[in-house]
Amino acid sequence: MTVQMMARGTPIELANVADLTPLTATTSAADPQVVYGALMKRWGVVAPVEIEPGAPAWLVMGHAECIDMMRNEALYSRDPRNWRWNYENLLAPDAPVKTFSPDVPRAGSYHHDGETRRRLREPLDYALDALPEKDIVRYTEQVSVRAIDALGRSGSADLVRGFASRVGFLSTAAMLGVPDKPAMQLMRDSALISTHRPGAKEARERIGATLMDQVQQARRSGRPGTDLIAAMVGHPNFESDDEVVDSVAVPLHAASMFLGAWIARVLHVELADARFRARWIGGRIGLEDVMQEVLWRDAHVANSCAPRYAMEDVRLGDILIRKGDAIVFAISAANHDPRVHTGDSWDEVGNKSHISWGTGPHACPAPRQALLITRTAVEVIQRELDLTLTIPADDVQWAPSPWVRQPLELPVQFKRAIQRGTELPKTSYQRTSVRTPGQVARPMEAQWPSTAPPGTAPERASSWWPVTDA
């Protein structure tokens, strides 16, 4: 990024801007680019916004600017101790943003820079690389079928709450090696934290205790295997089990926030976008093309939930980013930057230069695993169910989150596309039993009882967060 030192003019400082646009406006709008466009028209590619009341930040919306900042952890830190609103106690003790920017950083790579980040990130990268892709597909197929079984044979359902979020979270828990019962509790607790509802503090403590129990069980048993916890407990980089727990929590929290949202967004495109549906059904584009298109045009990670913090004053045109200011990357806006698009659809084929996975030392550690889970989940539900959206496409509402772009709900009518029994086509997964790492296979009905009688809709969630019940 070119830092312009201007000789004249009074620069704009974050603390002096009163009418801040809330980040939720960018995710809940029918067209987020209208909101981003209004911000850029007024401020340029760096604009003042409000993460939540009392927590201002700079929103960076340019593709090149985001990349430059993501790659420079020396100047733009991920350590929340460097946020002035933390070290000057400018936030309420129970401010929701502290979930992502706590006063004291957790012992995973997520909140650290430099050598500490490298030491803590290496075991996670190692464990993810060692996890066979066939296992990821198998876990996701099993979890997806169980979610579909819980819906019943036909009726109505919300695909966000009843399928996408469950499959995203529980597939990740299976990758970690967490058995069914604690995985379901982790899912419920993650929902409380993500929505900042009463009980979130206790939920965070339960998550830590549950993951510590899983880590210590794996260490005591010395169990062989390639699940993430088994691979990470023996890594020499970790200095304590607390570091293992906080590193294990990184993919789990990412699943609770973003993976289900990607699944939901792909299903939304299939059900609500007539143009893409026609091209998809007609065979002109494949599922992975649709998945990449979602990352480009309306990314589920709309705004980075891990702010950066300026380590010194930086002047960008009329904007003065002060030391200690928070910086949020507008992934969705950056992916629409006309400077990275040609306007020729043929030149765009295969273009994966979007920044939905981030870049630099803090890039997402598991884009391949996320792709496998999302693709498999969508393939399974396409194969198993005939789906019809029950509201007009324009009536789909969007979750009011500062970070995530996903439908509030996807109400559908569904019926089985295939029959059980001798007519069931052979697949790569076993429909009569489910096994997670370290478990003996048991009947699916014993592991995931239906939450509603066949043909009835599950209870509607009262919160925008879709995972509220086991």
C-alpha cells in the first residue's frame, strides 16, 4: 500500500467520526455492494465503521489494500492487546466484540504474530495436512444423512438451522475426533457464544473444559489416528495442553461461524437464483464453479472477524489510522473491486484471486477441508431431497451479523428423492451406521433422534443463529 504523507489538510481520525455505519448494515442488506459503495463514495476505500456500539474500526474495502495489510503483521497486528479500546479500557467488560478481541489473547495462533504465531500455527497446518480427504468426505456424508433423517420423509424445514449449520459444525467436530455427545454440546455452546446470549460466559467455559477433556483423553490413550486432536497432542511445538486446546478451537469456531454459512449460501444460490440454477442444472457450470462464484460475488465471510490493530500511525490520503486503531477487512467489497476484474466473463473463468480465505501469515488454514465439506454436504442433500423454496427469492432475509453473510433462514418444502431399502443406490457411505474417530459404529437413530415427527417442521429458531437445539 502506498502511504501518502500529505502536507496540507486536516486528516480524518477514527475517534472524531460520529455517524458511523454499523457493520451489520453490510451483511444484512439485500445488496451489500450498495452499502459498501455508499461508504466508498463518501470516504474512499478506507472508511470508518462501527463493529458494535462503542467499538469503531476502519473498514478496508480495496482488494490491493486488503492484501497489503494482511501480509504485514509487523504493522497490522492480530494481537488484541494492541487495540487501544482494550488497553485503555474503552469497552464494556461484557462487550460482544471481546469474543473476537479479548483483553488477553488466547494461546492459539489466531491472536499472535511473528514467531509465536508461527510456532502455534505449524501444528495445526501439520494436522490438517495429515487428515485424509476421504475421511473428511466420509464424516460429512454421515453427518449430512443424519441431518436429513432428522427432518423426516417430507414436509417443511429451514435449511440453515436444520442442515447447513449442523453439518458444517458436526463435520468439523468429527475431523477433530470429538464423539457425538460432546460434539452436540459444543454446538449448543458455540451458538450461545456467537449470538452473545445469556449464558455465553458459561458456554465458553464449558467449551474449554470439553476440549481439554478430549485433548487429555487423546494424550492418555496415545490413540493412533489422523484426526486433528490425535495429530496435535504429540506435536513438539506445544508447550502446554492449554495451547493445544486453543489451537483445536480455531477450526471449531470457524465452523460455527462460517462453514455452515458457506453451505447455506450455495443452497441459496441453487434455490433462489434462477440464472445460476439454469446454468447449473443445464450442465454449463459445476458445483465447484457455483461455490467459487459465491466466494467472489457475495462471500459468506463478508468482513474479517479478526480485526488487525495498527502498530503505528499510518496516513492514507485524508485518513489517519492511529496507533491502536482496529482495522476490519471488507472481504466482500474487496472481491468486487473493479481493479481485479476484466469485465470479460471468459477471462474470469477459473479466477480464484478472491481473498475470501485471506492471505499472508494469518490466511485460513483449512480452505481445502472447507471446500470438501461444503461440496459433499450439498451433493448429499441434492441426492437425497427434492427441495422447493417456499418464499419468493427476494423475500429471503439476511442474518444481522457484523461478519457473516448468510440467509437468516431458507424455508423449503422437501420430499425424499430416493427410497430406502433394496432400491437404495450404492453410495460411498454407510447409511445404517455412523462412526466417528474412536467410536464403535451404532445405529443412526440412537445417535441423532429426529427432532420432529416425519412430515412436520422443526421448531423455528427465535434467534438469527440457526443452531440452537441438539
